[in-house]
Amino acid sequence: MPLGADNHVAVECIDVHRDFQDGSRVIRVLQGTNLKVHRGEFVAVVGASGSGKTTLLNLIGGLDRPTSGQIIVDGTDITALNDEGISAVRRHKVGVLFQDQLLLPIFTALENVEVPMLLDNVPTEERHKRGMNLLEVVGVDHRAQHMPHELSGGMRSRIALARALANDPAILLCDEPTGDLDHTTGGEIIQLMKRLAKEEGRAIIVVTHDPEVAKMTDKILLLRNGVLVEELVTEFFKPSGIDIEEVRAKFQADEEASIGK
């Protein structure tokens, strides 16, 4: 079957290995990892510190290359691409959300969202319109002209999420996106991401140490001994105070209030 024949598969890793050289020693981080994530699916990757979770995200996002194996992103085998080709995949098919948001401090919320579109030469009027639409989707369009330092951590995370969606990616990669947030706000961000996955048909992969965040996803994958297995192993998690039902109820109430305006 040719690449891309299954349009529902957003990410596929096939027997992926990643080794790192440390002097005379070879560190084998990923050892035959296999993964398939469909559009609309929200997946958590968990595991001990140093197990290779971020390495896996970097490989899928084209920020690193595997030692061997295939990585197929939205129908494109990125392991067969040159640097220019991988850069194009990152711009058009992959969005990334980091724990510390990495918003540009001298830009407004709207300008931060527009940055990926600016790099892709999207015309000014279209950038503004799309940026405002995305800020509205994540619930902070009323803060469009505010600078990052004027906003709460939750608002900055929502803006970073809008920026990650700027070029309409098929895949969203999230590395500990709630790590710097309080429990309630973190739960709201995860619930918003889950809604985006379902309503917009995006594949979302989130790396987390938080068991309650992981439980809000469709599937939990444990990275152990360089391979992924589907199971929940609580000893790899740190304690959390997120009350899932409370977050869901608050999120639903906010959504209904927004619709009623």
C-alpha cells in the first residue's frame, strides 16, 4: 500500500531506533519503537525521566533523525527527506506546544500567533483574520493586543496553542504542556486540546508525567526499554491534584456560557 493510502493515519513510526554516542559508549534510547496515531486521536506518552519521550517527539517533528526505521507524517516518509523537505513538513504538517510556551516577549498575543504564517509568507490580511479566529477558538481573542507579560500562565498557554495551530497542522506535539500551570488551568488546557482533536480531526501526542492528564486522553502509551507499550503504570507518575470531573464540569459550563453570549 503506498504512503498516504490510509488518510486517517497521521503519524506512523516503524521499528524506529535512535542511538547517541557518548565517547566510546553507545546509548540506545529508542530500540524498535512502533507507533500509529490516527487523525482525531489524543494520545499520551508516559515513562520514566530519560526514557526517550522527548526524543520521540523530536523525531516525529523532524527536529532529529532516527538511527534507523521509518517515520511517516501525514502520508510523507520524513526519513527520506533532505533538510529542506523536513523543514517544509514542520511548517505545514506539525505544530509544537512546549511547557514554557516560548512566546516572543516583544510581540502581542496576535503577533505571536501570526509568526508561523509570517514565515510561510501568508498575506497580512489573511494572517490577521486567521490569527484572530485561532485566538477566539482558544478563548483569548479579547487579549489579542496584550503583551505576554500582561497575561496569566493559562492565557499564555492558550496563545501558544493557537500559534501551534497557525498553519493548520495535521499533528500537534506537546511536551509537558501543563507542567508550569496550576492543576485546574492545566486540566482546562488538556480538555481544550481534546476538543480540538475531535472537532478538527487533528492527531495530538502529549508527553506528560501527570496521571490525571494522561487519563483525559484516548490512549496511554508507556515508553519502556526503548519501546512503546499500551498500559497505565502508576509508579512512573508524580502526584496530581487535578479533579477530572471538576475540570470537565467547569469547561462545559464555560462553553455553554460562551455559546449563550
